Amino acid sequence: MEAAVLNMAVLDNKDKKEAEAERTAVAGRAGLAKEVKGTKGAELAGRAESPEIAGSAGKAEGAEIGEGAGKAGSAGKAEGAEIGEGAGKAESAGKAEGAEETKTIGEAAKQQLSRYAHSLETALASYLPQCPLPESQVAEAMGYSLLGGGKRIRGALVLAFYHLYHEDIAAALPYAGALEMIHAFSLIHDDLPCMDDDDLRRGKPSCHKAFGEAQALLAGDALLDLAFEVMTDPRYSRPFPAARVLQVIHCLARATGLGGMIGGQAIDLAQEGKSTPAELLERMYKLKTGALLAVAAEIGCILAGADREACRAAVEYADHLGFAFQIKDDILDITGDAALLGKPIGSDEANGKTTFVRLYGLTKAQQEVDRLNAEAKKALDKLPGDTRFLREMADMLVCRQN
């Protein structure tokens, strides 16, 4: 009996100890779960306590991770889109900047040409003689043609090549003006009935239409004479060594005479109504148009004191440019707008002249213009200083519509 009671007491005590241990374990597990609630540890505690809780915790964690991954993916896509958009904007900005730069350079060249033309116009007006009647009628006709507008390409070439070596171009203006006088003289005579017989020049009546043939003839002669008078005037020649001035006068006389512009006109007249071989046509173009352009570039270099290699490069540039310029004239005589040109179109065909377009067609003519333009700009690589204006001017001349 006592043994049975003792055994029951032992068992009861054992049960109490086991129950206490179980309560402690449960409390421990509950505390652990509470401590790690909201963390990955809650999942571990849940797994220890219940597969159902563990599953719920796993789902919660997976959802959280999935949500995070989704957010990360969205953020990545957003970042990628932002980067892509930024790259697109950067590329667009780069293209816009490049276009703006090209436009800026082109506009800068036009503005520079306009400044040269303005300086020349002012200087030319000051060189014209003031005469009493009846000589003043010739002087008026001279001014009518000389100051009648135009691109001033020949004078601008003198100034631009001189400008490669000297910042101040004032000393070169009289020589640039002399080129413009000779060019004006050639246009007056070119429009006469005995030559091309054109009634319009730069959108207004030709000199002989405005003043009569005799006055126009005298005005052309007087402009040729005035060019050499200005170049040899001590007021204008003093800034340069005498040898340079003499060389300039020699080069200009050669380019104007039978070895240049007048020689080209002689070929042109002789070939009217005839088939002109390609070689003779090229020679005529280089003399009639190219000679004055080439000597303009050469004079600018001579006055600046450039070496022979630079002078040769300048002449090479202008030779190619002059040939391209004349072919472009042939193209415009067919495709141009009389209102833009300021003179009638189709005169070459009407006068039976052989032109580059007539020999080779419009497509080949334009290809040759492009090739000559590229060669002209390549020649500038041999020159010092900033040649951007000369490059841009070449493009403007071969792309012109008048």
C-alpha cells in the first residue's frame, strides 16, 4: 500500500514535471516566434511549430520577395527606359548640334562674304571719277555697272587669301576693287549686241540699253583703265614693296588679255554655231571665267607675301572653282529661273553655243561640278590659317541658283 502510494506520487510528480517542461517548450516556441515575427526567423519558428504556419510564412516570404523582385524589375525597366530615353535625347541633341554647327558655319561664310562685299562697295564708290559734262555721262555709266550689285566673288577672293596672313584687310581693298572693275568692264562688253546681245544684267537693263552702245563701250574701256590707275596710285601702293605691286599688275594684265579672259571671249565668238571639241571648250572656260578667279587668289597671296607653294595652291583652288563655276552657269542656262538669274535663260542654245551640258548632259555636268569642287577644297589643305570661309564659298558657288 505504501509502495503503491509512493509509486503514484512519483508518477504524479513526473507528470507535473513533464507538463511543466511542455509548457516551457511551448512558451519558448511562442516567444521565439514573437521575437522573430516579421523576419525570416518567423518562418523557421513557424516551421518548427506548425507546417501550416510554415507554409503561410513561406507564402508571405515568397510574396514579399516576388514583390521586391517586381519592384526591382520595374525599377530596372524604368531605369533602362530612362537610360534609353536619355540616349535618344543625347543622340537627337548631337544631331541637332551637328546641324546647327553646319548651319552656323554656312551662315558665317555668307556673313563674311557680305562684309567683304560691303567693304568693296564703299571703296569702289570712292574710286569713281567726278567729271564735268559731257564726260560725266561715261562716268555715270561706269558707276551704273560697277555699283550694280553682284556677288563680288573676285574681290572677295583677293581679300580672303590676304586675310589668311593679315588680320587687317584695308590695304588690299584697292587691288580687290581693281579686279571688280575689270570684271564689270567685261560684263558691259559681253552684253553688247556684237557679243552676247543680252538686254538684262542682274535684273536691270544692260549698260548699253540704259546709256546706248557708244557710252557702254567707253564705260567698259574706262573701267579697265581705272583699275590700273588705282593699283599704281601711291596712296594705295605705298603699304607694299614695289616688286609686289609690279608682280600684281603683271599677273592681272596677263589674266585679262589674250592669255586670259579676252582670249576666252575670242574662242567663244569664234565657235558660235560650230561644234566645239571638249578640249577647246575646257580651255575657253579656264580662260574666259577661270583666269580672273585664279588671278584674284594669286594677287591676295602675292600682296600678303606668301611663298610660291602657297600661291600655287591658291591658283589651283581657283582654277578648279572657276571651271566648276562656268559649268554651273551652263546648267543654270537650262534649269535656272530668269527672275533669280536676273537675265534670260536659254541664250546659249539660242546663240548656237557648245556648252558642257550640250556635250555631256545635265547629270554628267553636275557630277563634274561636284568633282571640281572637291578638288578645289583639297587644294586648301596646303595653305595656312583658317580656310573655312574659302571652303564654304566654294560650296555656295556650285550650289547657287543665280
